[in-house]
Amino acid sequence: MLSRDKQEQLARFNAIETAEQCLAVGGELRPVCMSGIEMCIVNYLDAGKSCLSSSQCQGECRVSESKAGNVFAVGQCSKSNNPCGCWANVELGMVNHAICSD
């Protein structure tokens, strides 16, 4: 589950409607997922860093969805706020259920 701060950050990114607003927060307005809906995508500075919980990342701590199932794992901080793809979140070193979003 995302912290309140991260939920607020994602809500701010999702509320961005113009390329100028997106550029102001360091992002790029582009189509995402299969729907092609435009979204402000912001790359995180700590992308790829090893983590045990999302609290250690600007975004989320993730592993590939094939590792899902309540097992211990070291994850990697997500690349951006792009909601598309498949992964499993890691919290307190434990892998949560897999998520696929297209």
C-alpha cells in the first residue's frame, strides 16, 4: 500500500493536463498503456536502487511479477510513475501479489 505522501504525489502528477505543467515538475507528457491516454511521466532519480520497501524509494519498490507470493526479496526502485506493465511490490522485504496494468 502506498503511503499518504506517495498517493498525494501521484494525484498531483495525474492532475497535470498540459505539457508546460508536466515540464515544470521534470516530466514528459506522453501516451501510456494500451489506451494511449496522455499522462505526465516523471522519471525517478533512484530508479534501479536496491530496496526492501517503497519507503526507501521515490516511487515503489518492485520485483518482476514472477516472484509474487509472500516470499522474501530485495527489490528495485521503480523507474517512473508510469502505471503500465506487470510487477509485484516489495514491502518490509516481502513480495506482495502481482499487479498488471495496461
